[in-house]
Amino acid sequence: TMTIHSEEHIVDVHVRSGVYSSDTIFDYTHGYIATRLFSRNACFIMKIKKELIPELREIGHLAFERQTMKDVYSPNNVWAQFQAGNSRLGHFEDWILYGKHIEQLCTGLPLYQ
């Protein structure tokens, strides 16, 4: 499921698929995406690259297209591959940088950037 909070410039994506379940937040105000993988009990954070990530107003249109047409080709499909490396727990400075929504998603989990 996807929830778009236009006034806060936030998109919440919830994937419920057993061992592959995850929650993702696109925080356009702070410029970061955070994904919490439940199977790994970890949080992965990446900077939003404007040339690769659809803008907030586009994301709703892409989701609607996919839902109504099921198999729509879009040049804006985004895939990210995370490689585990060094992790650390978030600190006060991190939450100022990433924002409160990502803090709520990732507090207490190892962070990978």
C-alpha cells in the first residue's frame, strides 16, 4: 500500500509479503529514503537523487497507472540494491538530518547508508 502525505512531502510504502515485508519512507523535505526490512531487522537510508527518483507529484500518478493497468512500462521504475556494510545506531545528529518520519521508522535499528 502507498500513502502520500502531500502537505508533509512524505510517501509511505508498506509491502506485506511474508519474509520480504518492508516499510519505506520517501521524505522529500529532507531528501532521503529509508527502508526498513523486517527480515533483517535493519534500516537502509539513501539520498534522493532527483534524476532517478520520481517527484512527489509523479509518484501518485505512477502508482495509479500501475494499479489500474497492472503492467505499465514506465521509465521511472526505480530499483535500489543495498549492499550490507558497516552499520551504526542512529544518533541525535542523524535524526536532525533525516527527519522525524525516518527517525520513527528506524530508531533502535542498525542504519546502513
